[in-house]
Amino acid sequence: VLSIGEMLLVSQRAKTKLEDDCFERVADLVQSMEREKMYKGKGGELMRGATCRLIECVFLCCDESHQIDSKATDAFVHFAEESLQCCSADVQDTASDAIAAFTETNYASGESHRAHDLLLRHAEIVVNDLVGVVRRGSALVLGGFPVTSLLVAKSSEDKSATLRAVVTALSAATKPEEHVEVRDAETRVNATISLSELSVKLMCAASECHDIDDDDIAFVSDTAIATLLGCLCDYSVDNRGDVGSWVRESAMKCFPVLVAALQTRNALTADQSQNIMAALLKQAFEKIDRIRCQALVTLVQLVRGGDAIRVGMRVQAKLTVHALSGVPDYDVLQCCLPATVETAPDASHVSTIFATLTPVLGAEAYVNAALSGWFLSCGSVGDSLVRFSTDALLRAIKEFQDLPDIVVASIIQGLCENKHVDRVTVPTLRVCDALISHGALDQAHTHAIQLVEAIRCECFSSRDISKLVTGSACLAHFVGAADSVVHESASMGLLALMANRFPRVRCAAAEHLYIALLAVAEPSRETANATETLS
């Protein structure tokens, strides 16, 4: 099957005259294999992928002298759309390429209505269908449509109606659904890539196509940047683990190509550039190795400039990234980042990246974003990751005078903004405990009461034992505070944990409170009574 398709391509490139009924016979072959049930059972996915490649070759062979009749076209498109719903990613890729070849041929021949209806149908499926595999294929195929298909409208009043509908649909598909049962991480990955591909194609074609106005460019650029930044906040999990990391990694791979395309139209604003840098720096301090590596590779491309690396994107144009030298503290980024993309994977190793990127904590524009990622590494469960990240943070607190206040504010902000999101709050509480234990943070800090209240609020009604134990350790540091308000709030929080339903939590809270009371220099009457009771 593959040989037939490749031979058709060779014949077309050699300008060899094909028989008049050649394409009809290929259509009969596709249908006969389906009747023989060759697409089912063992090897069925291989046959389906090979047939999709054959269909793609057939559409690529179409020109003025070789045309496909409507019956054969319907059979090819129906099979390709059916293959989009296959669970195999390879089959979906070949089916998407086949439909993309059909749309190219369809618009070249002047019969755009069929491809246009196909585009709108898949844009509706990617948002409304409840089956993840179906949405996954539709999200993938949308990125292969030509730019001309996006600029066709049913009326002349609004030529950008289709463009805005498809871009909005892809943007919505990158967000996790409210119902956990219908979430599909692969759909979000495909939607992220397709949105970037369409945005890049539009920017590259803007100079040649008069139907693309400045409003369309502004809408697409703003939507694409906001969507990719939103993808970097995807921390969803399922029974396969942190599947949100797939979406974050995909978004980071798309940024260099998208930024390079936007720069050709001057569509990238200074605020967007700064937000991109801040979001990437947060990912550069994450606990997952491949996420840190990809974040560092992307940062090097944006800070150093050069040819945009197109990984898994159907973009033909060669694009060059111009260094984002206008972002705040560009000199700091330039000094601490690796010199080339090739050296970025080595620089992303846990033993070097935190020490290398420590100067970023002195950059006001990025310190909060960097700390939010840093906390996740400091509070993780890996021994080497925790050791290297915590040691680097402690050295940075000694090096930068204002950093302790920023760290406390960042801890409070992280606990308040991610209330009861255990993936973020548990590491943050561990960082708080570690920093106070090492004497890096003062118990008499001006924001101590806000920190204590944030910790108590996070522990309230929680059933996570590790969080509650860590929270009791954090509160115990403030029992001996000179400020009576802080002392009372921390003590009440520990007393509440001593009445928790879990024995381990009650035991840990009582032990922490006892040790904290023993450390009080001049115990009050109430403190002495409490110590005697606990003894």
C-alpha cells in the first residue's frame, strides 16, 4: 500500500501520464480492504496508517491533468476522518496529513465549500464532543488546514468569522474541562500545537494575503500568547501522573516559532515578552527534569536569538527568532543562561541549574515567578533535588538583602492563590518549615501574622496527613513569637490540630507544641500551665 502511494508521487513529479481511472481504482482498493476487514485485528492500525499515507499521496498528485471524481474524494475523506478517531497517535498523524492534503487540493481547484464545511465541523467537535479520542483527532487536524480556509466566510460582511471561530475553539480546547471524566491531555497537546501552527501560517501569509487585516493579526497574536501562557499553568493529573506536564512542554516548544512569526509582523508587545520570560523561568525551576530542560532550551532561543527550532510542527517557513533584548533585566538573563541550545540540557541538571540561575532572584521582574517554581523543587520528595535547590535558596537569601521579605510574601501569595491545591501548597509549607529551621526567615517578620493565618487556613478541613503534619511544624515556629497576636494565632492553630481526626496529626501537633513551649524564654502563666499539661 505504501509503495503504491510513493510510486504515484514519483510518477507525478516525473510528469508521467497516469491512467484515467487510476484514482478510482485506488478508491476501490481502499474500500475492498475495508470489506476484507484488513483494518481490524492484529496489524489493523499499520494498514490504516499506510492507507492514510496512500490517500495523502493521491491528493498530492492532483493537478490540472489528474483530477479525482467526487465519489472517490468522498470515499477518501470519509476513511481519513474515520481514522482520526483511532487511538493510535501515528494513525491520527497520517490521517491528519491526508485531510490537510485534501484541503490544499480542494482550495487550489476553486471548490472550497467542502473543505470549509470540514473545517467548521472539526472546530465544533473539538469543543463539544465528549469523547476524548474524537476531540484529539479534530484538534490535530485543524492545524493542517491552509490559511485560505480560515478566511472564507458565508457572507462578505465579516471575512474573519471562520478565522476567529477556529482560533477560539482551539484556545478553548487547551483548557482542562470542568468534569474530570471528559478530560484528555492529548487533546490539549494537539490543540496547543495546532493553534501555534495556524498562528504562524497566518503571520507568514499576512504580507501576501490582503484579506488579513490588522485586527485579525492582533486577535490571533493575543489569543495565541494568552493561550500558551495558560498552558504553562496546566498542572492537572490523572491515573498516568502529571499529564499537565505534557501540555506545558508542548507549549514551551511552540513559543520560539510563534515568537519568531509574531516578530515578522511586529505583533509581540513588551508586556507579552516579559510574561513569557517570567512563565518560562518558573518552569526552569520545576521538579521534572524534562520540563526544566525544555524551559532552558526555550529561554536560550528567546534570549540569544537564532533559527527557531520547529519540533513536531507542520510549518514550512524558516523563521528566525530575534533576541528579546527589550525585556526587563535582559543583562541578567544573558549572563546566567547557557551560551547555546546544545549546552542547555547539561545546564538544566539539578546540581547546576539552581546555582546558575540564582542571579534571577535579584531581578524584580522575575523573582516571584522564579520562586513559585523554586518552591515546588525545594518541597518535593527527591533527595538530591531538595538538597541542591534548598542550599541554593539559602545562599541566595544571604546574598540578596531584600529577598527574605520577597520570599515570605511569595509564600503567603502561593498559599492564598492555590488554596487546597496540594501539589502547590504542600511543597510551599515544606519550604516555609525548612527556611525557618535554618534561620533564613525571622519569626518576628512584619508579615508573620499573615503567614500564620495563611497556614491555618490551608490546614483547615484538610485530609492530607503530610500537609497537616508539615503545617503543625510551621505553626510551632511562631509559638514563641514576641508578638502576642502571632503567638496566640499559632498556638490556637496547633491546639486545633491536636483535636484532628488522624492520630498521627494529633501526635505531631502535640510534639511540636511541647518543643515550642520548652523553647520559650520567659513562659507566661498560661504557657507554664500548657507545658505542665503536655508533660
